[in-house]
Amino acid sequence: MQIDALRTQFVGKTVWLKSGGTPMTVEQVIETPDGFKLDCCWVDRPGSKKMERARLNLESVELASRAPMRIKFF
């Protein structure tokens, strides 16, 4: 896939790790020698003011609109 197409598909969108977890927003798509990576940000828990960031493999995430709902009830 071309990087421009990936940027259109992912930047500004909400994604989930395929293994579960917190919803994340994709900030940018970059090309590395190991393939395409997504720079993502999220807030770890409700009420937290600390923004977390990570660079993730494209294959490890899915768009939230395609992912099953992962709502936790407390």
C-alpha cells in the first residue's frame, strides 16, 4: 500500500489493538525499514490528563469502526 493511501485511511481515525485495550487516535503514518508504522495517542483511563503515545505496527491495529465493541462495565 502506498503511504498516501494509508494516511488517508488512518490519520485522525480511532483504532484498537487487535489484542484489545484502549481506543487510540492515529497521529501519523511513517515508513520505516521494518514497514509502515502508526504513531498513536490515547488517554489511559477516564479522568486522566496524561497523554500516552506509541509507534505501532500497522498489522497490530484495526479501525474502531470495524472492530467489535469493547465496552467494559464496572
